[in-house]
Amino acid sequence: MAPTKKVLLCVVSGVVVVGVVGWAVGSQVQSPADAAAAHRPPVASLITAGVEKRVLTSTVVTQGTVGYAAARPLNFAGTVEPSQGAASVTQPLVTKVAVRAGREINEGSVLLEVSGRPVLVLKGSVPMYRTLSRGATGDDVRQLQQGLRDIGFPAPVTGTYDAATEHAVSRWYASRHYAPATALPEQPDSPGKGQPPSPTAPPRTAATPAAPAGVTVPSGELIFLRDLPARLTSLSASVGAPATGKIGSVSGSALQVQGEVRASDAQLFKAGATATVQTMDGKQFPASVTALATGGSSSREAGSSGGNKSASAGDAGSSTSGDDGTPATTSMRVTVRNPHALAPYNGQAVKVTVQVGSTNGKALVVPASALSTRADGRAWVRVDHGKGKTADVAVTPGLSVSGEVQVTPAQGGALNSGDQVVIGTRQGGSS
């Protein structure tokens, strides 16, 4: 190749190289306007969530244990009618056990025989402290009459032991194959102490017994129990043993759930609240809170006329206090609709969910983050209609549960199930 051509080729090649390098360098250089545009934040996009229409429920969840109510002592007091041919009962002895421990005691049934006489059971809160006979009045008489009515031997519930009550008692005893106890009549013409007998009154002899004055209920032949049916938890009395003092213990006959709930949560509901009991194997049972301690030894009990009702410890009647003396936990009792269904779970732990609030049917529900509040205190949500169009809708908040809120559109506002409400924004991307 000629020298002239070689020089020319070298010159051309150098120009090309310089041009390429210049283009590369120039492509990396930005004008101030380009640099500012490159550092602008990306356009923000909306984050939305759907409006739902459903029932919103607020609950408190705790644990409990399946079991029977706390046992209460069963006491025998008083006297029984002497057996035929016996002048008196000096030492009452158990002569028959009619109900075994672990069995159910029903209203009107025979619990024991003492010295051959029945010890019967009725529902009542006043203890049997005296023999009931013609003319007696009081709350014990009234609950006897109510009990007789409940078991099918009606007598007027007047609180006065009268002839109609005697008749009902006689029928009750006969249904249990016992003769009722009777009282001897008073002798109006009997002489006073230290006075001679009246000449007009025939002398009393063993061959001329007095006619019965009426049917009585001896103090030892009837036991009133607050709750019936009941379960005979234990029986210490045995045949031949003296019948006196504590003879056993009783509890409620239906299985229930005893549990504790934080005192702060207990303020959110009351006795009668709807609940659900869930066992370890996942089965669920509809239930309700039937007693809730208010502190100390008193409890709110569903269905009680006085509002507060005494309850023993372990029977939804106690609360645990914290270091500062304020209650930390509160005891509660939960009863399922079908207590017998809990039989396989006696003694086991269960989960208890108590409903403390609920919307009245299905309601519009949005995430709490969708709510905003204006300076005037009004709440509103922003509805995304797509394609960059949004609209603010004034709402009235309702029940709030776990980050969700019930909302009701203000008059003239449009908010429907399925609408998308704005809950936030993100930089770049699409909604």
C-alpha cells in the first residue's frame, strides 16, 4: 500500500474513534432540566379496599373448664315422725339410702330414710327449721306450697298452712308410699297445770287415743335445696349411722363451664350474653353467660329477680385482685344449650367466645384506615371510581372491631357494598 493511502486511512480511523468517544461522553451529560425531571418522585397511586355488607361482631375470648358447679354441704336437722308403736325418736339413724353419690336428686323425691321415715326434697332457699302444721305462716310455708304445686300436688300459695295444704301433703306422701305425719289435737277442756280434770271430760286412757288434728311436716322430713335437679356429689351418711349435721354435698346436675376473664373485658358484657364453647377437637356449642362475678362473693346471675345474687367461690362468685387491689380477673359461669352434650368433655379445657357487641343485622363495613375526620368532627371516606375519579362520602361510624368499622352513609351519600374506598397511597405503580 502506498504511503499516502496509509496516512489517509489512519486519519479517517482516528476521526471515527474520536467521534464515537465524543458521542459516548455526550450521552452521559444531562442538562439541568433533564436532571430535575429525573429526580421527580413517581406519580402516587391509590391503595383501596372493598366495602363489605355483613354482620360485624365484637367478642371476648377466654378459656374455661367443663365441670359441675361447686359442691354445697347437705345438712340434716330436726326430727322425724316416730315410727308406729314408738313413743319418740331419741337417736335418729339412717335406715335407707335412696340416692347414691353421683346420681341426680329431683324435686319431690326421697333422699334418705331416717328411723323408717322419709327425708324428702323440694326446691327452696329458706331452710326447714320447724315442724309445719295447721295455722303456721311464713316463707317456708309458701315455698312448701309452691313446691307441692311444681310436683303436681297443688295447694294455694298463700303462705299459710291450711287444710288444702294438708291434703296436698297427704297425697305427696302417699305417692311415695308413706303415711303422712299427724299431730294430736289440743284438748280445750284439759285442765291446766296443777288443776283437777273437768268432770265433764271423759278420762283419757291408752284405749282411747286422740283423733288426729291434721297432717304435719316434721322438721327432719323435708330438706329445701336452692337448685333442683341437683347432683349428689357425696354422701357421708350410711345405713345405721346417726343422721345429724352434714350428711353429704350437692351441686348442680348439669355440666357447665367455669372460667375467668380479665376484669376490663368483663365490663363489656353481662350475665345473659351470647357465647360459644369450643372443645379441643373443634366442636362448637351455643351457650350463654349465666353468672358473672362483680367482685368479692357476689355475682350477676342471668334470670335473677334482684339483679345480684350470692354465689359461692368457684361458682362464678369470686374475682382475683392485682397488686394494687383492683380486680385483675373475674369469674364467670357459661351454660351450653344442651349440657348433656358436654359429658365427653368433663374436666377438659375449652375456648369460650363471648359476644359483647353486634350490628343490628348486616351493615356496611370498611377498614378503620379508610375513615378520615374533618375539622368539624365529621367522618368521611373517599370512594375510588377509577380512572382518577374519587368522591368523598360523609359517614357515621358505628361498632369498631379489630380494625374494621361499621359505617352508615350520611343523608344523600352514596356508598354501597363492593365500592372501593381509599386506605392509603403508594409511590409509582398502579392501584
